[in-house]
Amino acid sequence: MLLPGRRSLSTSPHYQPVPMSTLKAPYKGDGTGTLPRAFREKHRTHLQLLFRDLLPEHSREDEGTTNGAGGVSVEFKWASRADQAVDDVIAEAMWAASELHWHRLAVTREESRIELTSLCLDLDRIAKLLDAHASGSSIRRGRLVTLLRKTSQRLRNLSLQTDGLLPVSADPRRCADDLDQLVMSVESHSSLWDVITKAPSVLQGTLALRADVAGALAELEEKSMPSERLQSQREREAWVAQELALRVSRVLVRYGIPLSSSDNSSAIAALKSTGEGIGLVMDHKSWQPYLLEARQQEQTAQERL
């Protein structure tokens, strides 16, 4: 038995089979209201100790007094050269933290495909469960609630890139609101049949969005973009690591610290601690090629002057 005004899912004009995917959409939200990671105090302290060992002869503290209205003595402490170096390195680190923050929100074409595929599968499962119940088969209330909540959350957390692939008429947030309302009804009413038969607009909206998502997925897969370079998360972080190595190297050169790329060098230690301070964790050997590349770029730039 079917709900009034509905076709079976398999005969619906909106239905298009979607290949199964074992991948999970990696996107967790558009990052609205979030900020890049702050530099960790533990690693700031490590950099301070490192640079004070490297630049001890430049450390100094000047004291002075001011007469003030009451002749109160006030100490002025000028930052040491080592502390200035730390501040300069952390300034570059915060640039990298901001880049990492936005790179981790970016979504590639392949990741958008995964998002759309996963959403299609969830909407399919909802329709199939409701079809089964409307036909007289029993379904577990808990399973339906879990699926509705999961799909609602996925709709609210669509990446900006994937959301932009949907037609203007599509409204995933409204569909999410409808699914949330359906969850409340399912949980508060004893008769699951009564709830489902009274929610045809929710089901129609779900199928309509399913059609929009399937259309966007088909269009995405038909596009030929041979020149597009699909960057993985690791590739994005590698780009940030290389740029951070170059920027930190310039700070080190400015303070007279050699750019040695050996395992136990001060430059590698500074880079490692700087990266860890913003959550870009790599071992000494992983930083070596980035420092070598940065040193070569600096040498090339000097030769051109």
C-alpha cells in the first residue's frame, strides 16, 4: 500500500539508481564562526629557549624611570633580539594556520562527488523505508529516526562548493527542517502509521531534493576537466608546509641563523616546533626537503639581486 499521491520509489520519475560508495564525505561543516588554531604556548616556550641559545649576545634589558605625577619609578624592558625572532616566526606561523584552516574547508571535485553520492544514498534509504511501511511492512522506529537525523545533519553541513552545484530551486536547509519535524513527530506519537500518512509534503520534498542531487551528481560526472588538479588534503598541507618553510627561513636568515637541513640543526628544530604550534605535525626528516627547497629559493633570489 502506498501513501496518497505517491508512486513507488522504483517507478518514480525522480528515481535514478546511484552506484554504491564505501567512501564517506569528509566535509564536516562550512566553518562559519570558527577561527584558525591559536599558536600553542608550549611551542612558543620551546622557540624562546631555542632562540635565546642561538642569540644570547643580543639579549638585553634596558631600564628607565619616569617622574610621573608622584615620581613613581617605572621599569621599561625592551624585548630581546631572541624574543623578537620568536614573534616574527609566530607571525608567519599564524599566516600558515589561517591557510590551513581554509584549505581544510576547501572541497575538491572528487569530494563533492562523494558528498552528493552519500546524500543520494541517504535520501534513497529514507524513501525505501517509508515505502516499506506504507506497503504494510514493519520498520524499526529507531532505525528511521537515526536515518532522518543523519540525513538532516548531512544537509545542514553541505560544503559551500557542493551546495553551489545544486539548482537554485533546491533548498537543502528547508528539507533538513522538514526531516527534523518528522523526527519530532515520530518520537512523540505512538502510531508510526499516522505520522507517516500525515507527512506527504515532507516526503515529496525529500524526493524532489533527491532528484536535484542526482541531477547535480550526473552533471558533475559528465564534466570533462582534464586540466583540473584534484588536490588531496595531504597535498594542500604540503603546499602550506613549503610556504611556511620559506617564510621561516627568511626570518632565520634575517637573524643570522644558518639554514642547515641536518636532522639536529637549529633551523629544522625551529621549523618542527613552529609547525607543531599550529597543528602541522611532522618529524625532522619530513621537514628536511621543505627546508632544502626554501634554501635553494633564497639562494636563487640572492643571485638575481
